[in-house]
Amino acid sequence: MRAPRLAALCATLAALLYACGDTAPQRGAVEMKRKDELPKWLTPIDRVDPAYWLAARKSGGAPVDEGRVARLQAALDIGGAHFLEAPRMLANRAAQLGDMLSEIGVVEDEAQSIESLARVAAATGSKQTFGDLCQHYFNLRKQGATRESALADLSERYSVQKRGQ
């Protein structure tokens, strides 16, 4: 009596796993959309390449520059080595940081922000939370710090973690 149930359960699980197999992010899902049609934030079920999403979001509906996508992908790869978040969350937080900075009249490139904050995290010798670093960075910029002085301040604060090991 248990064997048929077990076989049915295995078949169901196999079908679910097979259905989930094609979960690679898709660029085409964004390519033909205007900025107002892009997802505001990437969710775990979105099948959109995070680097492409960031570039498309910034392009305002114009064709996306593949060089920009490659630069963002490289930044996300660097970030992945130093932050706890997945590329999707790194992209969301980088976009959020960009939005917050633009509200105070500061324009920064998301790839450069990810790479700069990754250097701060790297100085600690352990993975950090990108969202926390973004918030600290934003607070410093909102208080009037330049990009360079904000990054220097964060580097000093976070490097203490490595010295304490």
C-alpha cells in the first residue's frame, strides 16, 4: 500500500524539480519593456538577470548597452565575494541606494557603488551585509560627506573588525 504512494510522491517531486529546472534569469523578459513596465524590485521568482535589470532600469526604456550590463555583472560578481546577499538583492540594494542618493541630488553609478562598498567589506576579512553598508554610506552622504570621505570613513569604521580578530 505504501509503495504506490511513494511512487506517486516521487513522480510528483520529479515533475516539480523538472519544472523548476529552467530558472536561469532571462534578459529577454526586460528587453522589450519600458522603464515603467520593469519590476520595481527583483523578487525571488523574477527570471530577470540582475545586471540587465539594473541597466534597463537606468536606460529609461532606451536600448540597453551591453557594455553597461557587463560592467554591472562584473560589479555584482565582485560584490558576491564580499557580501552575504545574492546578486538579486545586491541589485535591489544598489538601485535603492541610487534612488536615495538622487533624492538628495547625488548621482552615482551603481557598478561603482557596489565595487567601492565591496572594497570596504574586503578590508574586514569577512562577508558583510550590503544593505547595512549602503545605509551607512547614504547617511554619510546625506550629512554632506563627499564620496571619497564617506568611503574613507566607512573603511576606517569597518577595518576595526579585522583588527579585532
